[in-house]
Amino acid sequence: MAKPTVRFAAAQINLSLDRHQSSLMSLVPSWSERIADNDRALLQELSYGVARWSFRLDAIIARLMPKPLRNKDRDVHALLRVGIYQLAYLSIPQHAVINTTVAVTAELKKKWARGFVNALLRRYQREQTQIDAEVDAQAGAQAKHAFPGWLTERLQEDWPEHADAILHASNLHPPMVLRVNAQRETREAYRLKLADQSITATASTVVDSALTLSSPCRVQLLPDFEAGHVSVQDTAAQLAAHLLSPQPSERLLDACAAPGGKTGHLAELQSAATITALDNHLKRSVRITENVDRLGLHKQVTTVIGDAMSPKSWWDGVPFDAVLLDAPCTGTGVLRRHPDIKLLRQPEDVDNLVQIQQRMLRTLWPLVKPGGRLLYATCSLLKCENEQQMQAFLTDTPDAQVTAFPTSVRQTAWGHEREYGTQILVGEHGMDGFFYCLLTRDAGGHA
Ligand SMILES: C[S@@+](CC[C@H](N)C(=O)[O-])C[C@H]1O[C@@H](n2cnc3c(N)ncnc32)[C@H](O)[C@@H]1O
């Protein structure tokens, strides 16, 4: 049987996102296995690009076709998105784009759509300049920045002076950032190793573990990757372990740990600390073990599958010196890495996530020993998940105090210091959007 074509796969992926069935992280690998090997890079480009620009592509399609297709023809609509995306954003010869995209109508078993898709793509090809200008002139960010209306409104409400910069930065391709394993070698030594392979990298001024590559590359090309000398992790995410700053012989809890990015970093920073890495997602938890094994840090880390909101099933009753709560969140700070969030996230998810974060904070706080600390982190830009969440928690928790970050991490000014925590907006210092607030429990420990 013939393999699916890359454009068919891209349209099916976009259709699944539209139906909120799955995410790019699982759809792209599973479709990649089914198409020709040499089309995999194009599938990645099409899947992420079409997701990133779907709202704008829809505004273009609406100009070309005022009456939307019926619900049962959403697959044809997804194919149109794939076609327009290539014409608007890629440098593939346009006749090839049109021919290969139109041919997918047969794979969809919708031959009636052949002439229609062909006519629509050709019209866009002819009128692109004018249509693009009309779409740019449309009110709101939905068309121009390809953002869902509800999210644009929330960002404008929370960050009125920064909203345009956030929308712009969220659509740019993110940098590939490495974290050098301090237990294996220094950052400078690793930078020189990269230079030997003609890979250029710049040292971050925010954290002393991060190197930003001048252009992304496959991890297999990174020297000593398999031997655990480096991991791929955004600079903003690397701040977590530095801010919690594990000390010798401390017992740490990483409460939402999978796939183990921050767990590994905590272990790298302090070889004499022990870490319980908890997550309730079985498949993702396997990745924690794989990651710490690769880093050679398995002796320090115990992976536990369990619910952070019911510690009875996994906690031995001995309080932790420090807890990292990298809470499930809207992911609005990492849209540039996960553009499918624009299609998948719904306004009602925000309140649900705020409730979950609140329950996690309240459940985990008693597990922090008196005098111990909890670092609350999200990759969200929304105040209700961040500073307002902290304010509500502190109001109800008399033995919790906001604490200054360790001075070693404050060498370069980063983020927006708020009354409750620090917010990094996406793109600042080249980083993902993140929020951090470090809390200390009073030594008296009255709850
Ligand atoms: C932001 S991600 C964590 C990323 C991770 N800290 C890292 O750096 O690689 C949030 C995690 O919370 C986990 N999670 C969600 N609800 C949970 C719960 N009730 N108990 C434990 N983990 C949960 C998810 O499975 C997800 O892996």
C-alpha cells in the first residue's frame, strides 16, 4: 500500500488539532513513521507552521471563500490551510505547492474538491499581496498575529504595554538552548567542543548553565549528548533549579516532574541532594527515568508515579527541605515552541487550571518542613495563574512568605519583579515566558 503523502499527513494533523484530539508532540512523531523518510523535515515544518498561523490562514481563506465549508468537510479546510501556508510562508516553487496539495483531494477521497482547491489556491497566488494587506488591516490580533480572540484579550488586560511584543514574540521560531551538566564539564569547555564541530553557541548572561545555539541542530550532532554532558532546555526553564538552589544532603520534591527536565538540573547542581520526582502521567514519567539515566544521576533521583493532590498514596510523612511545583498551566508563555496550544486551549481551561494549581499549592505546603522552601513555577503569562495565584495563597497561608531569589541568579536583571513573584515575558533575553515565586515556610511551622 502506498504511504500517505506529507501534505495529507500535515492536513490530518491539523484536522486532529482542530478537533482537540491530540497535540503536535504526539501527532507529528506518529505520522512521521508513516510517511517517506525524506519528507519528515517537511512534515515538521508544515505541522508546526500551519498550527502557528491557523487563525491567520483562516482569515485568508474567508476572503477567498465567504461561505465556510460544511463541518464534514473540515478535512478539506485543513488541506486549504496547508496549501495557503506553503504559498504564504515557504519558498517551495508555487506550481509544485499547488499540484501536490490539489492531489491530496484524492487521498481524502473527495475528488469533488479537486477543482475547488485548485481554483482557490491559484486565486490566492494571483491576489496574495492585496489579500495579505486586507488581512493585516483587519481589526484585532486574530488575523494579523494568528491568536485566538479570547487569549489576545486576556493578554491585553494583563500586560497592556507588552501585549504587542508578546504576540509578535510568540510567533517567532524559538532558539535551541543547551544546559551543560555541571557534573561533567564547564560551560566554556563544552562551548569549545561545539566550536570544534563548527556549532556556534553563545553563553547566557542569565544563568551560568545555558548556551544558545546560533541555529538549531539535531541532538545526535551534539558532542557527548548520549553521555549526558548536555540537555536541551530553554534558559527560562533553567532558572528553576538555580532559584531553588539545592544544598548538600537536602531532600527535595519535584512535584510535577515529567519529563524530568528540571529534575535532572536539580541533581546536576547538587550531587549530595536526593530528589523525589513525582508525576501522575505514566508514559511521561518513564521519560524522567530515561533522562536522569542519560545524565548519570539515577542514584540521586527516585521516580514516583502519583497524584500531587493526594500525597497519602506516595509520601512517607517526612517533610521535604525544598519543593519545586512546576505546575500544569495554560502554556501561554511557550506558544512559540508549542503553537498547537493556540488551537487546543479553550477559555474555560484557564479557570480549571487555576483551581488545580491552587489545590496543588495547598496540598503540598504541609509537606515543606518548617524553614523550608517551595518554588512555584509556570510557563504561563496569565496573572491569574501567577501573581494572583500567589497573592491568594499567601493571604490564606500565614506561615508562607515570599523570599528573595539567591543573589547568584540576580547578576543580570531579568523578568518583571511583581509584588508576588517574577514574570518573564516571552522573548525577553531570548527566553520563554515563565513565572517564578519562591516561598519560605516560617521556621515555627504554624499552619
Ligand atoms: C509543566 S509540566 C512539568 C515539566 C517538568 N517539570 C520538566 O521540567 O520537565 C507539568 C507536569 O504536571 C504533571 N501533572 C499534572 N497533574 C498532576 C498531578 N495531579 N499530580 C502529579 N503530576 C501532575 C503533568 O503530567 C506534567 O508532566
